[in-house]
Amino acid sequence: MSTALMEKLRKELADALTPARDIAAKADAEGRDLTEDERTRVTDAVKTANGIKARIDQAKADNDLTKQLGDLGDGISFEPGTKSHNQPTDGLWVPRKGESVGQAFVKSAAYQGLLKSANNGRFGDRQRIQSDPFGAKALVTGVSDTSAGALVVNDNIGLQVGLDAFKRPLNLLDIITKGNTTSDAIEYVRVTSITNNAAPVPEATSSAAPTAPGGAGALVNNAGGGYKPESGLALAKISTTVKTIAHWLPATKRALADAGQVRTLIDEFLRYGLAEELEDQVMNGDGTGENFEGINTVSGTQSQAYDTDILTTLRKAKTKVRTVGRSRATAYVMNPADWEKVDLLQDNEARYYFGGPAREGQPTVWGLPVVESEAVVEGAPWVGAWNKAVLWRREQATITATDSHADFFIRNLVAILGEERDGFGVLQPNAFVEIDITP
């Protein structure tokens, strides 16, 4: 490229950047951001300047290439269009010594063909101009596997949510009492009934024993005898055994060795499965075989029939915990479908009793927290003093693996086992009330 042309390009570059610099300097001096119009003008100026800069850089590269070819001598250069045996077969023309790539292009057959398509050597304002490829190799594309696409590696981010999509929330175990045991058999005392006959008693006026207590602690002919009434507390010794809850999964050694996440997922799934079954046993175990004696089947719990509406029925059940069970209720436990029915209740003006969709925090009914559990049968929620149900842990959930199962050793298989050992008991059954909310 000639010195004059280089100077011309440099002047164009300065002319393009000067207005942009002036705009930026003005905004900076006034301590403000660029306006939308100023930002557009600066952006356009920068784009123009980048185009000019690219032309300058290309010109410098052409000059360097020309110089390098010139240093090689004339032996490998030739005029475009000649049939020199040195002419490349792929259509690339090598400039002669002292000739730029641009000059070689002007002399090329591609450019000459372009001129022939012009009107008297000139192109109209709206004429579409397109020449044949000049010096082009095969396009490198990221789409084709035979090109750069072969270098594109998929980004495998693995499983991001674990197994949560297949789990149900387990909340029931959070509200019962937790204990520990060092034996596989448990004996505990269950309160079955209480009789309270406490009453004021007059002072004895005679040391003789002319009278005796009557039925139910009442005094008969108490002529100064000073007898005190008798109350009763009925207890029962309950024996239960620690139960083993377990399940397992097979896996190949290769899967465990080559995909570290597999072991984590299996461990997570096995532990969750134990907790889910434990919650079901606490609520619904029928006491036979290796099943717990769950709250739903233990003898002595109370029941509340449907009365007027759902809210009234729930309140009456809470009262039974207090008056009959002589206990303080700690929570309602409901199937999610039942809580939905309660949560959507409205008054006569279509206002939600429980705050509607804008309510935040722990849901409550009649001052008690509501615990949702799929272990509870739909239509039959419970209320009670849940601290009077006790889970005794003999062995926490553990995960073990072995290849000694069946023929697993010779097949490179591993059995992964999850298990725990627990005992369960209800200390005072009448502190729990099953509620019928179906009209």
C-alpha cells in the first residue's frame, strides 16, 4: 500500500473518532451519562472506526506478505492467467514480487468476470454484485462433524435435582418424641385411664371408725370420720420389639466406579425409602408381624364425628384432647388434600378464612400448626399431643455394599443395602383424636 493511501486511511480514522471523543468528553464534563442519541452516534462512530482500522491492518499485512514473497525471488511468482506449472490448482494466486494481494485480485479471472457483469464498467446503485470465490478454501463450520463440529463437545451437567421429584415431604416424624434404646425389646408404661376424685375433706372429730368410704370414693355416714376420697390411675405395661426396616438395590461395579454420582443417588434413594416407610408405620402400622402398632390402629384413641362443618369438627376434636385426654394438643396432621379443603374455605363474602394465596408462614388451624402427611388417610385427619408418641432408635439408617450376594461376585455386581432398626409406642392413646371431616 502506498504511503499516501495509508495517510488517507489514518485521516479517515481520526475523522471518525474525533466526534465520538468530543461527545464523551462533554458528557463527562457535565457529570452525566450519555443520552440515547449520543450513545447511538458514538456506537456508529466506533463501528466506522473499526472498519477503517481493519483496512489499515489488512494493508499492513499485505505489505508484509509482499515483502516476504519478494525476498524469495521471482522464481515462484507468475502473472494471473498464465499457464505456469507453478499455478496452484485450488485457484489461489500468489502475488509477484512487489505486488500486493489487492493488485493480484484486480488481475484475477474472478474480478475480470465481475467487470463483465457491469454496465459499461460501472455498477448501478441497486445492482447486486457478486464475484466468484477468489482464493477461498473449504468453509470451517461448527455444524458439520466433518469440520469444526467434530471439536464441539457436549456440556453434560448431570442430574441437578437429585431424586426430589420422586419424593414426598416427610413431616410427621418431626413432631413426635425421639428416643434411643440399646436393646431389641422395649417395655414402656401406657396410661389407659385416670379417675380423679380429689375433694375437700373435713377434719376428723372422732378417733373411732364409725364409717367407711362408699362407692366411687364418696363417704357414707361420715360422722367426723375424716376419710379422704380415693382416685385411680390405670396403667398398662406394653412390650414391643425393635423392627428392622430395609431395602436394597443391585448395581454393577463399573457403574459405581465410572459414575461417582450413581452411588450418591442410590444412597439418597435408599435412605429416603426408609424414612418414608417409617412414617407410614408410625401412622398406619397394624401391629402384626414386623409392623409397628401405629397411631391409627392402637387401642384407646378417640374419634370425632362430623359436626356442622369442617372447622367446627376440627375444633371439637381439639377439645376432646384437652377434656378427655387431659392433654394439650400440639398439631393437626392432615392429608394434603384435606388441608387444601380447609385452606380454601371462604366466608359469605368470598373471603378466605386462612388468608388466601397471600398468607405466609406456617399454616395453622385453631391456634395449632398443620402438618401435611400423605401417610394420613384422606378424609380422616388427626389432632393430638404428638409428644406422647415415641420413636426409639436402635440403629440409625446405614448404607452397606457387598458382592457376596448370590453370584454377584463373578458377575461384577454389588448389592447396596439400606436399613435401620426402630421401636415405636403410644404412651397415652386417648391424647389422640381421629376426625371425620366428611359431611
